[in-house]
Amino acid sequence: MSSDVVVFRPGFGRGLSVVVWVGCAFVAVSGLARSPGTTWQWLPLLALAALLVWGAYWNPAVIVTPAGVELRNVLRTVELPWPTIQLVDVKYALTLETAWGAYSAWAAPAPSRTRARTAGPDDMAHLPPSTYGSGGTVRPGDLMSSDSGQAAALVRSRWEQVRDAGLLDDPRLERSRPVVRVHVAFIATAVFLAALSVLTLAL
């Protein structure tokens, strides 16, 4: 992947995925060793759990490229070119307000109120200039200790570079809607494993 492309994935999601995968593998191996006749019925369900964790916590990402931002969510990926992005919001999650509407990032949720209260000065320092509101204020979702804040800082930094280069002086939309890629393989596999789980457990 090009050095001009930056991929943000939350560390918590990746850690949770590894824990669940290890747990599923342990249950499957230990079960097959002790009682293979019973355990095989649960294998599709374990595979489904592992797949859903991958889809919800490992695969989602915010991808910043020279052309724009890609929001890879659970069921689809949305491509948003720089000329379409009008505002970066972080109230509930990283949300890009565009000429086509608002699009949120599953991979970059805003912090809880409790987490926001524990923020220190380092969480509010060295942020892109467009982060700060009137009076130099920073919203909880912009804190660098949060997933939304880290992702927003990446987007804003690159957006400011594009703006300062004059590439947004006369923004023109080449499309009437964004490019959306539905995660067909993930959805189809999840449906198949769900149906197989019901079938095997009913036997």
C-alpha cells in the first residue's frame, strides 16, 4: 500500500478480535479432542462468531488517500473524494458531512462521557488547526485518546493539505452519488454459516 495512504483501525477492536478468535479455536480443538461427535455440530456457529467479529471489529477502517476518504464499515465501503467533504464531525462517531449527505465511520466511535472527563492536556495539543472551535475549544470526540479523535485528525490534516494546495478552490462533483461497495462475500458467508448452524444444531 502506498505511503500516501493511511489506514486507521481502532486498537481495541483488533485486540478483541484476537481474543475471540483464540477462544473459538480453543473451544473447537478441545471439543473435537474430547467429544468430536457432539462438537462438530457447533463448528459452524463458532465459525460464524469468528466471522462476525472480523466484520465488526477487525475489518472496519478509515482509509485516507490522496483522492479522498474511504469509510470501510461492516456491510459496505463508501468512497468520498476530497471536493465533496464539507465538514468533519465527531459528535457520536467520525462523521463526514458531504455534498451527498452525512456518512459515519463504524471504526471511529466517539468516547464516552467518563472517558472524556479523564482527558489530559496532551489529548488536546498538536491537533490540526481546523479542529479547534471558537476560543480554541476541543470537543470530546476530537480528543486524541479517542478513536474518533485519531481518525478525525488524520482526515483533517490531509484535508488541510489539499485545501492549502488550492485543490478545493473550485470543487466539482464528477458523480451524483458516492461509490459504494457492498461487502457481498462477507454477507453471503455470514448468511450461509447462520443457516448451516441452524441445520446442524437441529440434527
